[in-house]
Amino acid sequence: MKHILWGILLLLLSACSDKKPGVIPPSPIWPMEFYEKFNLRTIVSSYGNILKYACESYPKDFFTSDQLYMPNTSTIVIYDLNRTLTFEITSLSQVIVKDQMNDSYEAEHLYTIYYNEEHNDYRTDLFFIKKKKNCLYLGRKKDANVSK
């Protein structure tokens, strides 16, 4: 009888818990959506040191859309003169991230991702690089379409 009560209690507690890391995204993630909503603060990458000081968090903040290459519906390659980031979405909840920085750094990691409803973005549950209160805008400059 005790085991049944413990089982019911655990079931109730898990049903009441909020959506934290490990929740599978609600639908397949398209590469462009990943470019716009994947939080770089949650992975190990060559952007780690930049993100300690930057206000920005997403690939779209650092790379323009003309720096993207999508060889298929599950892969996005983002590049500039210094680095190449490749995101290969292998399932609803997993992505392989390849990070290459010229000839000095190369890494590949498999991450479990989840959708964070509070921030409307995708993250991993590995860790999180917090934004500083006095962060700097270090990403790409936004296009200013201002008429004179």
C-alpha cells in the first residue's frame, strides 16, 4: 500500500512541475527558426567568451541571413571570416553542433534541446551563460532603413 501511495504522490508532483529542460520541442524545428531562436548561451562554443559580455544571444544577432547556407531541411551552416557553425537537427530533441574557428578551434557536440516557453526560444540544459547587467552590443549592426 505504501508503494502505491508513493507512486501516486510522485505522479502528482511530476504532473504539476513546470516545463524545464528536457521538454521536447512541440514540432520539428526548421533551420531558419533555429537561426532565429536557438540560444547560444546554452552550448559550449567559440562564442563562449563573447557571450560573457554580449547582450545578444542568438545566431541572428551575430550573422546576417546572407551568411547562411541550408543544404537540406535539417541542417544550417552559418559562417563569417572567422568561424563556421553547423547545426544538424537529428530529431525533435537533438542537434549536432559543429564549431570551427579558422584553423585554431574545432569541436563537435550532440545536444538535447528543448523549447523554453517563457523566452520563446530553444535551449539545451547543459548550462547557461548569464547576461551581465552592463552587457555590450557586440553582434552585427542592424540595418538602419532610415529615410532622410
